[in-house]
Amino acid sequence: MAIHIRRREFIATLGGAAAAWPVAADAQQPAMLVVGFINAGSAEGMVRPGAAFRSALSEAGYVEGQNVTVEYHWLDGQYDRVPALVAELVRRRVAVIAVPGTTQAALAAKAATTTIPIVFGTGADSVKIGLVTSLARPGGNVTGTNFFFGEVVAKRLGLLHDLVPKASRIAVLVNPSNASFNESILQEIPEAARARGLQIQVLNASTRSEIDAVFATIVRQRADALFLAPDAFFTSRRGQFATLAARDRMPTSCGNREMTEAGLLMSYGPNLADMFRQVGVYTGKILKGAKPAELPVLQSTKFEFVINLQTARALDFEVPNSIQLLADEVIE
């Protein structure tokens, strides 16, 4: 009987040990890598660029929920959330901070940590604003991609004037919350306007209600066209812009194709999805062990001129064939 009891105890003990094995194995699994992702727009407004970022990570071997967690922080224009958000990511020591298209967050992250890798996508001059020491040798813990929005301002203003030659009074809309990026735009555009004999008036909007108010001002002051400064929040509000521009019959120029596809007249600028993808590629490389200091800052060379012909027709003007031929895409 004693032997029988001991045998039963042994089997019970063995069963308990077997039950414990998976728990012990789980405990030994390394913690999943965490990427802190910050963008000034909204998830709904950045579907295609967000998918491009995920695709690049996946191609590098990192699949969300399997071996990496991406914490998406969409600010929806609330730039004042940046300092606390960055501080929290740094406190938790995430594996990488990815900031495509949000220069303010990239600068805040650089100021907050010298060890956590940061991958940016910015239209500002990353050397000039102090993100990196040089494009070829970034140094430190920061690298990414530059797409130099400021440098294409003059060309975009010229294309708008070519499309709408009678427009001489141009309203320029910037987001004052995105001050670190606006500086280059506001430096470039007065000179570009003078060269074309155009008058400009700079207006500000950083909330949905302020965008509504800006259109009332534009109509009251009889602006001939609206030039939107590149801004992730503006991109995420492209439906609102398209509705208001259609209502007020206002020709518009913006910085990316997403806004033109939504119904604005024209865009000239870098491919947003391509930029997000490049940030995803570098994030994947760093997760695999690459050092930011050794990854040169990429320079975007992919710029697109897109015209919405439906919008042009709704505004009752013809787009000359010569200009249509210049476009990378004409939306019928």
C-alpha cells in the first residue's frame, strides 16, 4: 500500500512538474521588442503611410504581435502632448522611437535620450535644426530620412500659379503648433511669391474649428487661392479641407497626393507612404542590431505632382495639356 501511495504521489508530482514546464518556458522567453511610434496626424488620415511602415517592418522580419509591439501615438494635431509622451517612452526604455513626419517629436526625443535609437522623417534640414551632425555620418542615436519640404515651396507655388494664372492673392496656411517646421516654409515663400508677382497672407490654424474660421477669413479677404503648408494634422483633416474648398470654390495647393485624392486641386511634394516606409526600413535594421550613427540619413528624391481634374472642372477652369503632361498623375 505504501508503495502504491508513493507511486501515486510520484505521478501527481510528475504531472504537476509537467504542468509547470510551459510556465517556466514562457518565463524564459525574452520580452517582446517595443517600438514607440509618434505622428502628428490621425490613424484614419494616415492609413496608407501607416501600412507602408508596417510593411517595411514585416519585410525586415518583424511582425506586430509576434516579435514586436508597435505602440502608435497619433496626436491628431495635439503637439502639446509630445513632451510627456516622449518622456514616458524614454522612461520605459523602448527599443526604438520612430517619428515619421513629426519634426517636433524627433527634436524632443533627441533632447530626452542619448541612448534609445530614434528614426525620423522630416521635411526640415536635419543638420540645420540639430537632429544630426551630418547626413553621411549622423553620429549619436539619431538617423532617418530628409525630404526637404522647404526646398520645393517655390516650385509648388509656381505650379499653383501656372494652374490658376489669374490668382494673385494667395492665402498661406500654417500650423503654429508645428513651429520647428514652419520656419523653413515661412522663409522660402515670401521670396517665391515676389518672384511671381504674388501677394501672400499667412494665416494660422491648429484645430478643426480654426480651419473652419480660416476659410471664413479667406472668403472675407477675397483670396484667390489657398497654399497649405505641409503638416501631418492638415493631412489628417483633408476631408474637411476638401469640403470647405469645394463650398467656397477655392483653388488649393498642398504638399502630398493624399490631400489631392481627397478633392483638393493639386499637390507637389514627396511621397508620404515612401517616407514612412523608409522610416520602417531603418527601424527594422536597428531592431536587428544596426547602430543609428552608422546609418546615413536618406534623402528623398521621389517627388510627385498630382492634379485633381474633377476639382478643376468643378472650379470651371481648364488645365492646359502642357501642365497635365508635367503631372505624375491626373485624377479624372
